[in-house]
Amino acid sequence: MADAGQPTLLSLEGGVATITLNRPKERNSISTSMLNSFCDQLKACMADDAVRVVVLTNAGNTFCAGANLKGGGEAPRYSFVDLLNTMRDGPKVVVGKINGHCAGGGFGIAATCDISVISDKAQLGFTEVRIGVAPAMISVVCLPKLRRGEAAEFMLTGEKISAARATQAGLLNYCVPPEELEAKVAHIVGMLLRGGPKALAATKSLLYRVPTMSTADAFKWTEELSLGLFQSEEAQAGIAAMMQKVDAPWVPKSKL
């Protein structure tokens, strides 16, 4: 890895920011320094107009082993809830390129990605009960994706499950061989970059907000949202491009 001293690495190319969890010797566990660095970079990406999509990945063969139980290190500037809320509430789509095992909070981070692709060699587990605690905070993001029976089995037994089963249960989107991970993520990112930046942010927002609303409130909010979007400069440019059968101005130009 380019800089072994940094808990997380950030790169930006073509509107795609990649955040890499970079403590493979510690199985990318969530220490205070890891959490601080991760949140700093994620918040910076969410506020940067040059960033269209955020890809989250890892160095080593473990995506994230959950909490670092050794403690110590620098003073905390964020909580784990801050991290999950930034992933969910931030305007940029977060794509998980999960190239390794996940446990505990690491499983929660993978499941919080808006769209996720995982290596079929990975194993995952809600392992908290085996050390005498509960998957408390991550249950908020994971339970809406799971049927109750699967949630009970996964969280109460603490048993590791395959990437394929986690995907079938709805916690992740795609499970692919390691050699296909890069291409699958690149395809998804390419499709996302065809969407208008404000349209993507609005769509991500409604995915999380509408299920929490009453039908009346949801219709009222989405009607106002839709009206505002149709009147925006972005929509006018997108509609004009569609009429002319050309790419919208925000679509990256082909290098070919």
C-alpha cells in the first residue's frame, strides 16, 4: 500500500473517490485513529463537488474485523454512529468494494453501503454475542434489510456466514469471484456517473426517508421534491440532452 502509516487512504479520479481501509495487520479493525481518519475523509468527500461517487474498499484480506478491542490511541473526534450516519445521510452514493472478511461493526459498514459488491471468498458474521455484547448500533442499518428469521439466526448464533448467503439475505448486492470484483464495481460506478449529481442525492435521500413516513407525508414531501427537481437547471440540461439523443453534460467523456 502506498502509505502504510495512514489508517485510511483517499484517492480521486474522474469524479470517483476511493477510500481504502489501510490497517491490514490489524484486520482493518475500528480503532479510534481508524474511525477519525475514515470519518474525516468520508465527510470531505460528501462536501466536495468534484466527488460524484465514493468507493469504499480495503487493503489485505479482511475488509473490517469490527471494533479494535485493544483500545488506546488518539482522542476520539467521532462516534461509530457518526460514521454510519455520514454514509447514509451524505449526498454521494457509497459503493462497497468488499474484498475480504467482515465481522461485527465491519459487517455493519459493508451493509450500510448504498450498493455493495463482495468477494465470494469472504466470510461475514455478527459475532458480538460471542464476546458478551450485542450488534446494537449496526442493527439499525441491518434489520431493515433482513427477514426476521434470518436476523435472529445471524445475530443470535454469531456464526459466520458466506458472502453468498449474506447477499441472498439482502445485506449486500452482489457476490462475485475476486477476479471479477474490480470490473463489477467499475460497471456500477459507470452507471451511477450517468445520473445527475443532484438527482442521485435526492434519490438516495428518498430511499431512506420515505419508508419512515406516513403515506400522506411521503406524498407531500415527494411531490415538492419532484417539482423542485423538474424545475432545476440540472433537469433542464438532462431533458435537453435526451431530446437531442446525446449524453447529459455531467456524464464523463469517453477516453476512447
